[in-house]
Amino acid sequence: MAKKRQQYSNDFKFKIALEAVKGAKTVSQIAAEHNLHPTQIGNWKKQLLREGSTLFTRANDRQQREQQDREAELYEQIGRLKMELEWLKKKASGFD
């Protein structure tokens, strides 16, 4: 049976990549300490440096998307209620 691949949490990857970016230890030393391949640490480091500037904007983007979804849902509900009101006015006019 094949050996299952190890999956690491995002927190662990961030911790290791940050340690590599700091430069206090070499990538090889970090790899030996955590039983990882140096290439993997290099990839995580590159990803951190490449996407680091977007870490703080994603939360804001998510909030904007949620706000837009709520607004769309509310506008849909307003439209539905307007249609129901018009229908009721039309039906009630026959009772006069």
C-alpha cells in the first residue's frame, strides 16, 4: 500500500515560511529541524513573499462580497413584496 502524503496546516506552513524569510537559520537547517524537504520550504517562502501583500486585503474583500450578497437578497425580497402588493391591490379593487 502506498504511503499517504503528509498534509500540513496553513498555520504550520506560515510559521515555517516566516522562519525562512527571517533568515536566522538556513533553509536546510529549518528543513532538518522539521523533517521537511528544503524545496518545500522554498516554495512556501516564495508563496509568502508573493502573496504577503494580499493577506490583509482578503478580509476586506470578503466583507464587501458578503455585503453585496446581502444587498442583492434584500433587493430581491423588495421586488417580490412589491409584486405581491400590486397583485393584492388588483384583487382588492374588485371588492369595492
